[in-house]
Amino acid sequence: MSYSYPMSDPHPRDDRDAVQDLVRDLAEIAAHIGQLKGDANAYLTDPNYSPLRLRLENAHAAVEAAMVEARRRVRLKEGR
């Protein structure tokens, strides 16, 4: 007797796959925030917008730091 599993992946995903997906998502978010940062620096030149530009810079740095950490964890899981 054979059992079939409905639409399941023959190779179950492991944590490494999830972290790699996270790295891709973080890279996309970092690119988007970087674009917003560029637009803010180009168009929002009034000193009143300095806090907004600083928040964008901090958000960008935080996302990039999270991406670096996620990549580090992928390498550790791969045994590099």
C-alpha cells in the first residue's frame, strides 16, 4: 500500500532555507530603504527634515546588520 502526501515538498525545508529566505527579504527591504534614503537626501533639503533622514539612516543600518547576522548564521549552519 502506498501513501501519498498532498502537494508536499519531497524534501522538507530546514532552518537554513528559512534563514536564506529571510536574507533575501532583508536584502529587498534594505534596497527599498536605501532608495527612500536617496530620495529623502535629494528632495528633503530643509533642516527640519534632518530627523527623518536620520531615522531612515538608522533603519537602513539596522536592516543591514540583521542581514549580516542572518548570513553569518547560514554560514555557520553550512559548517564554513
